Amino acid sequence: MRHFKSVQFPTSGSHAQSSFVLNLFPIDVVLAILEHCSPFDLVELRRTSRLFRAIIASHQQLWVSSQRNLAIGTSLKVPSLPAIEASGNFSQWAYASWLFGGGPCTSCSKWTDRLPCNFVLRFRACSPSCQSILMFEPVLYVDRTRKHDNFSWGNWLPRIGRELSNGDTIHIYSSRAIKTAELERQQAIRIDRGTPPDDSMPFPCRTGVQLDEEYNRRARSRPELIKNAEALKDWQKLYMQQHDLVSQSNSEFLKLRSVEENRKFQGVMRCPTVSRLFFAFNRDLVTITHTSQGSLGRYTCALIIISLSLGPKPDARARRAQVPATRRLSRRDDPAAQRQSALPDLLAARQSRRPRRTQLG
Ligand SMILES: [Zn+2]
């Protein structure tokens, strides 16, 4: 049985004790559990500790199995991470975070948990109204004369091609991406002239030669990115079909449980933890059932939260208040009342056992 020999564990700090416990645990068992995770489960586990980061980093096949785990119902496996030559964060966890971890809306900058809505231009919309804004100018720049083809960034900047009725093709860019490309080029010119670079810019400082080399790498990576964006667009349609089915099923399940627990469904769903659990189950295309495999822990948490987090039932308190005094338990029959009545006697007895202070002097 294999143990964590290939993983570098922390030897000090708060993670040392947990690494010691996990070191006694067979890695085969841990990996078998991790193989059932979704891509975003791995992202979140990776954030919890250096230990999990080390385990996941040394077993990259976990990302492949997590992408396969979303092939449920009509949904297919998540398209693989493209092999990108250009610099930037194109790691597996960054890819999973970008897809499932949410981000700011491209239109209004509000945070949204939705998937990106345009994988070529990397747009994300928080609502249908914002999504409609992202389909027109000024968010988009329609290059009818294709002047950007002649600029230095024209060979790599992401674009959507549209064929016109006369047979010509126009290119549609993200206006923000054009602005960033212009700033990046201006920064390289400043550095070549010896002017101090602006550190607030969202890209590394490069000279003109370095930027040209990076442009070439981006141009070589562009076909792979376009291919991946098209695969993601096709995958998203089927994923969202299954997502809607699972979401409806989970909603009905929680409604039934709410009725059984004598809770209002809207009140249950307003509980932040329940809504997060509901979102996570839907995101991972897992239906909540009494015996959900791989999600038993989440389901148990959901039930505990539904049962306990909202406190005592208000209806039970109301019913108790309506019970006639003659039908209530007498103090002799009610254990809680007996404990309450016995409390002063116990305190008095404990007080009497305390040693009395002797006053000196
Ligand atoms: Zn928005």
C-alpha cells in the first residue's frame, strides 16, 4: 500500500500536524476520494492547505478525472486545457477557476457565479440584460476595414470573424482588449526610452524586443485557444441543459424536505449556507437524494443546517402557548422543570462546600 512519499509535507506550522495524520493514511484511499471530485472541488481543496496543494500538484491526472466527472446525463466531459505556449496563468486550477469559479461581469463589474458567456473574448455576464449589452458596441469593436490586422497585435488579439453578404469578412474585438494591447505597446516603448514603467498596469514590464517575442508566442497559441473556445461553447449548451434539470430536481427535493420539517421553502433557501450547498450541487450536476453517492457529506450538512440553523420551530412555540395550563406537565412530571427547581439547591450545596476565607490580622 502506497503512502505519501512523493509529496513534500510541511514540517512546521499549523499544517504539520494534519500532514502527520494524512501521512499515516494510504494515499490510494485519498486519491480514490479525490478522483470523485469536480474541477471546482479540487480548486477549493487546493486553497485549503499547502498539503492538498502538494497532493493535487503531484497528481495531475486528478484534473482529468474531475473533468470526466461532469459527463452526466446530457452533459459531456469538460474540454481539456489547451497546450498554450504564451506566458500567463494557463494552469489546470486557473482553467477550472475561470470556468466554474465566477468573476466580475464584463458589463457592470458585479461579481457573478455564472460561467463565461463568450469564451473567445472571455466575457462574463451577471444577467441576461448585461449579456445583451455585451453583444453590441461600445463593448465590442467592429473592425469593418480590418485596420487592426496591420497593427502589431493584429496577429494574436482574440477576435470573432463574421462573413458579410458580399463575401467580405469583418473582425469583432473586445474594445477593452484593444485598449490593453495599446497600453502594453506604449509601456514597451517607454521602457525602451528609459522611462520608468507604470507598475499599476495589468501586464509584466517588457522591452519592445521581449514584447515582440511574446506576441509571436501568443500568435502560435491562438489556434489552440480558438479551438478550445469552440469546444467550450458546444460543451456549455449540453452542460446547461443538464444543470437546469438537476437544479429543478434539487429544488423539488428541498421543497419536500422543507414541508416535512415544517419550514418555508423561501426561508430555507435564504439561509446562506443552504443556498451555497444548493449552488454547489447544481454546479457539479449532482442530484440531492437520501443516498447521494459522493455527496452524502454535503447532503448531511444540508439537512443539519435546515434542521438546526433556523432555531426552534416558531409553530411549536405557538402550539405550546395555546396548550391549557391544566394539560401542561406538572413540575413533578416535567424533567426540565425539575432541573430548574433543583438548581438553587445545588448552588447552595456547592457554596457550602467552598472553603471559607480566613481573615488575617
Ligand atoms: Zn452585469
